[in-house]
Amino acid sequence: MKDFFVCDCLQHENKVVISSFVVIAKQVKPKKSGEPYLALTLGDRSGHLEAKMWDNVADTIDAFDQEDFIKVKGLINKYKNRFQLTIHKLRRLLDSEVEFADYLPKTTKDIGELWQTLASFVAEFQNPHLKALVEAFMSEAEIAEAYRTAPAAKSLHHAYIGGLLDHVVSLFRSCDLICRNYPQINRDLLLTGAFLHDIGKIHELTYSRSFSYTTRGQLLGHMIIELEMLQAKIAQIPAFPGDVKTLLEHLIISHHGQYDFGSPKLPMFPEALVLHYLDDLDSKMEAMRTHFERAAELDGGWTGYNSSLGRPLLNSARFLEKDREKKPEVAAEESAATPPAETKAASATAAGTDENG
């Protein structure tokens, strides 16, 4: 097992470390002198780390490829307020030399419990066609295994093993709550849309060594893949209503909510609108949670700029906790500086006696 993870950078700043990583990205770039240097993104289950190799590069360029595992020796330092690794030496590792669990982040939640929660929601469906559809997906072993394993995204949110299932269970719970407040919402339709909206990620993404796109995923995207999966599964269900199929297709192609975000169509009926906003909310809340987790060492609650959300973030819980920690000290100082009421009264009486005497 690895001794050093990306999350340990703060404790090793300006120190030389020896550790292993999976190569997330590899680029060969020219120095000002024209000589090549390596610009890498390295990863393990705790995060990503930018790395540069400046010297002896010619002997190393062809020694490894993207998604290979490498062992490196290098200096941890900061550049533009972000940790990076300056590599002195590296070598490619064989798969037999690594523990795969060290390199891919995984949900801390129980996968079996999440899957059971999903199944319990589906068991309550009133629409027999929608219930049969979702259960058909869940009962297909290959799809079920992938659904329980896949991340929900490459990097932006729920980017870990089990992330897709974690995201969808969270969406199911939010959808359930919103349906109680808006009785006009078709609960079964909304939940089916939530189940299907990212199911294409199981084919769009590859997640055996690192998170990246498959060729099919890169060329088609998860929405097109989902439409194909939906149509194939519906073809196996007798007398599935055509109008319900159309609504499901719209839920899939409109859930990003805006043309700029890749939606061919904008949400045009209530369940589609709710799915878009709840999906967007859940992804942003997870992006915030992850950002706070990675910036846990920062004081005051403020983090650096979050590129996916386009702003710096304030961890309000930590901010208020710090405020509560300060208040007892302030109260103690004020108490020491301010005499009790009885003392004040006695002082006033003494002062009055002196003046009248």
C-alpha cells in the first residue's frame, strides 16, 4: 500500500517524497531552450497532482504512457498557491506491483445499502410499465454491476467509484421530497427519469485505471447512449405506451437544462424541469463538499477559486464553528475587564460619600 497520497502534500511541503501514482495526463512540452520537459497530471484515490520533470527527459519520454502506473521521486512544492511535484526520477510499474484500490477514489457509503434503497423506491411505483422498465435494467447483471461501480462524472461531481449510484439515490430522495410539495408531479415518471438520466455513463466513461472517456463516449455522449439503451429495453416490454416513451426520451435529452450545457432540448414539462434543477443542485452540492474536503487545511472557512462553480467558496459550517470558538474567549476577556454589578454599586457609593464628605 502507498505511504504517500496526494492529500498528504501539506505535511510534506518542500520535502522529497517517493511514491507511486497513475498517470492521468501526459504532455511533452518545449523549454525556452527548445529541450523537452514532461508535464504530467498524476492521481491516486485522494486526488490529482500536477507534476513536472525538467531533467533527463529524453530517456524517460517513451518509458510510460497515459494510464500507466509510475513510481516517482521528487520534491513537493507550491506554484501559484497550488501543490506540484518536481520529479527527479521515475519508472513505470507493472500492474502486479500496485494495489488498484490506492488509485481510484471510492464512495465511503455501503454500495449494497444504496442499491437496496434504490430498489425500495422502485418497488413503490404505481405505474406498471415504468416499474417493469426500471426493474428490467436493474435485473440485468452487466448493467447492474456497472451502475453500482461507475462514477457519475470524470471530474466535476461524484467522480469516484460508486458515484453514479450515490448521485441517483440522492436524487431519488430529493425527488421524493419535492413530489410531496408539488402534487401535480408524476412521481413514477420523475423517478424513472432520475434513474435513466446518467445511465449512459456506464458506457461513456472508463474507470478501471483512471477516469476517462471511452471512444464511444467521446463520439456520442451519454445522452445518445441512453436513448439507445432505453429503446432497446422498451422493445422487450409488451405494450409499453408510446407517449410515456416520448416523455422519458425528453427527460433524458433535456436534463442538462440549457443548450450551452449540451441539452438538445430545454425542459418542457414539469417533471423535466424538476429533474434538471435537482440534478444540477445535487451535482453542485457534491462539488462543494469535495472542494471543502480538499481545502480542509485552510483557516477561516474560505477556499480558493473553484473552476467548476466559477467562484471562491465559504465553508459556512466551519466559519460559524470558528466564530463560536472565539466567543468564549471574548466573553472571558470582557468579564475580566468589566467589574460585577455589586462592585460597580459599591464604587458608586464610595464615590458619592467622598464627594459629600
